[in-house]
Amino acid sequence: MTDLDEDFDPDEAMGEVVDAAQMYLAQCDAASLMIIHQRCMPYPIISAEDVELCAHKLRKECIARRAEAREIPAALEAMREFFARAARVIYLIRLKLDEDLGAPVPVSHTRVRTSHATH
């Protein structure tokens, strides 16, 4: 194990991803938030699982719009891309945790931050 591995804190890393998602949504305009609240995530993001679920629902929303030959607003595509990348980071954190522990472990990370409110 290297010094970098010893300094890695999966809880902190997971919390940072959740914080980033909360900050992202806090900076979205009202029109973008309406899309995500109505069709994808009608509740605040407080855990890694929420980030993954949002990524999944945004992907499904974009697929449904393509199938119906409807426009995908740039804001929706940007949101889908952001949450897809955040979900990949969560996956990599879980892989690292599994590697360190030697077996897959169900991980539930919830972080409630009052400083960054989601809409």
C-alpha cells in the first residue's frame, strides 16, 4: 500500500461527490431544475445512491426524448453528463474500497449538508 492509498478516505471522497452534485444543482437555473424535478429527482440529493439514481433517470429521460424525436435541451444534456461522471466516480470509489477490503461491501453514504441546498 502506498502513502497515497493510506491517505485515501472513501467516506470523505464519497461525501465530496455528493457535495459536488448538491453544488451543481444549486447553480442550475429554474428551467433546468424543472426538468430534473419533474422527471428525474423530485427530492434533494443527500447520498451517493441519490447521485447514481439521478444519473440513471437523466439517462432514461434523454433516451426517451430521442426515441420520441424530441429535442434534448443543452442544459439537460449537460446535467446528464455531469451526473454520469459523478456516478462513475462513485463506482471507482467503491471499487477502491472493495479492493482494500478484499470483498465487495454494500456502501451507503449519506451526507447532509446545510450549507448547500438543492432545489
